[in-house]
Amino acid sequence: MPKFAKRFLIALAALVALGGLALLCTNIYLQSSTVQQRIRESVARQVGTDVKIRSTSYTPWSGLVLRNIEVPDPISPSMNILEAKALRIRFSFLPLFNKRFVIYDCSLYEPTLIVRQLANGDWMAPLPAKIKEVEPAPVVPGAPTAPRVVGAAFKCQVERLRLIGGTVAFLDAKNRTVLMLESVDIDANISDNVAAAGVFDIGETDISGYLHPRKVGGPFTWDGEVLDLPQIKGALAGGEITGSYHLVALGDPRFDMNFSVKDARLKKLFAEAHSEPGKTDGNLVGQLRLSGDPRFSESTTGSGHFELLSAKLKPVDFLIKLGELLQIEELQLLQLKDAKMDITVKEEKIWVDNLTMQSENLILKATGPVRFNGKMDLAASLLVNRKLQQQLRGVLGKNFVKTNDPEYQRLDFNVTGHVDSPKTDLLDKLIGINIGQDIGGMLKSLFRGQAPKKEKGEK
């Protein structure tokens, strides 16, 4: 082997050995209790609470990695408000000589974050505020000056921030999960003043257990005061959702939200809400606009309009039983040719301004409030035309009244209870007596002994 090649290999081996030794020393230094404590104290100063870090390591290819991070919940110390599998920080070496700590990639892996609402309405995990420049104090002639600190501190700069595979749970003041975000990915470029611009993607969303949008994402910007999501897109029950969200977080907080849904399948909506869809089918389209102070639900106002297209809905149980006894298919499954609803949101209620569902021979109408907690008090009407009146064989009680349309008669009733288990006095009004709970037995007794009419010529 030539002497030059031999010396080169020896020098290369020495460099590798020195690099390995330096890397080993760096990791031993990072694992020391003193350095671990400094890291925890530095992170704690940034987030405002104690932070637990199980281990720290460094390699040139993966950067500085903090593993198994835990942040205790200030309200419930036995629980964590934040957990993460790892935080990876990759930084540039050359800027260090100019006292600049430039992080070109900061990635948080599989974090679980709890965003909790306090009793006063505030949320515990606000977005980071804009860093304000501190103006130097005026120099007073003759006043003693503070001792000068030798050496400038390192300036930290984050250029890119990523969140990978995260989970975010929003709990209200009563510790109920109102919103759950899963498989959350965020990729943002950060400027010097903590302004961020990037994209987000949410794999699965659970809104109070009722709605489950998927693959929701789009671009966003955040300048320390205003969060803007101008083009949100996603999927809901096989359909599409689009919208925008604008939040002013400081001063007088306020949000504005606009959403539209197109061709969401009713069968899938019912199934995702853990309700038996049966033969329910059709598509949902509509728009919803909301605004207010995000801290206080009573400030939320807005409006919405929704329609069902080619819809089939299962009516209330007693109408199904009545339809089975009288062999009236329409009472067993409503095939709607017109179904729409207009709402107004105010005073912690969703006011149903107009709900109309019309099939071939009957019309259902309703108005009234549904509270944010699910309790409702609707004034409703059932309108039946002459054909259906004849099919009901005189079962209709005396509570039906004439309408402006001579083809229809109307029966007014109420819908109360909770959206999960609504209650109605429609059957009492329909029959004209209070029949209690045994609907099936009452209907059988009502028609017992009623033999079918004999046709002419029959014996």
C-alpha cells in the first residue's frame, strides 16, 4: 500500500475515532443530571409549568432528541396535560459562532394535548403570544447605571415546526369532551416574530359524539394574535365539507366560522352517531355561519340552512306500528319530496325557525328552541291529506282542525326531552286520549274486532 494512502486511512480513522469520542462525550454530557435539569428548567420557563423528560440524546443526523415528555395538568397534578413520544431539534452549527441558535427543524412526535376550559370560560392552552419588543428605559443623567453584563446571550431562532401524529382533546368546564382531534399533522414555517404559515391535516374528528368529519385540512397563518384558516376542506359521511375559520385570540377574543356541507349520506351520519339507521337514506346539504367570543358559549350567534335530498326517514315508533296494523307503507317509512330547516343560533340555543318535511300524503312542521345541552321544546304540527285520512279508518281524534288548504287537516303537538331521547304527545293528540306507554297494546285493542268490510256478493 502506498505511504500516502496508508497515512490517509490512518488520518481518516483518527477523525472517525475523534468524532465518535466527541459524540460519546456529548451524549454523556447531555445525560448528566445538571444538564438534564437545565433543559427541564428552560422548557418549563417557555411553557409556564413543570416538564418531565425521560432521556436526551444527540447525533449529527437526527439532532437533539428529548424522549417521553410529560407536562402535568395544573388543575389535576395526577394527570398530564401534554404527553409526547419525542421532540427532535435539528440545528445548524455555523450560526453558533455568531451566538445564534438556529433550529431549522423542530418536530414533536405523537403528542397528546388536553385543552381544558376553566370555570370563567377561558381555555388553558392558548396559542403562543406574539413576542413584544421591549423598549430600553430612558437614561436619567446622574442616575446610577446597572452593571454591564459581559457577553451577549444566544439568540434562538426556529425556522420550521412540525407536529406529527398528534391527538388533541377539548374538555369543557364540566370535564366533558366536546371536540376530539386525532391523527393531527401540522407543518409550519416560523418567522422571527413567531408568525407561522403552513398546512394542517386532521385524520379524524369527533364533535360531541355526533359528527365525525375526516381528512380535514388546509393552509393556515398565525401572527401571534390572529389565527386564520381560509380554505378548510374535508369529508363528512361520504360527502364534502368546505369552510373557513378566523380567530382573534388577544384583546377582545372573537371567532368567525363558515361551513358548507354537500352530499353527506344520512345512513352514514346516523351510523357514525351510533344510531340505528334502518332504511334511512338520502343526502344532506347546507350552510352554517357562527361567530362570537370563543370563551363564552352564550355569545355565539349565527344562522344556518339545511336540506335533505331524496330522503327516506324512519318516523316515530307509534306511527310505524300504526302503519303496520293498517298496512299503510307511508307511515312505516317516510319518503320525503321536500325537507328543509332554517335555524338561528343565539342565547345558547339553536332556534328552529322553520322545519318542514313533506311526503306524498303528510307534512310535518316544527319551530322552537334546542339548547346547547340537547334539551328541546318544539311546537310541531302534523298535516294529513284526504287520502291518508281515509286510510286511517276514522282513527283520527277530534283535535284535528281545518287548514287554509282544504286538502289537509292539522294536528298540533309538542316535542320535548333530549335530542338523544325525544318525547312527544302526538299519539295522545292523535287518538284524543291519554294512552300511557303501551303503544302496541293500545293499537291492537283499538283495532280488535274490526273485521274487514265484505265486498258485494260475499257471504
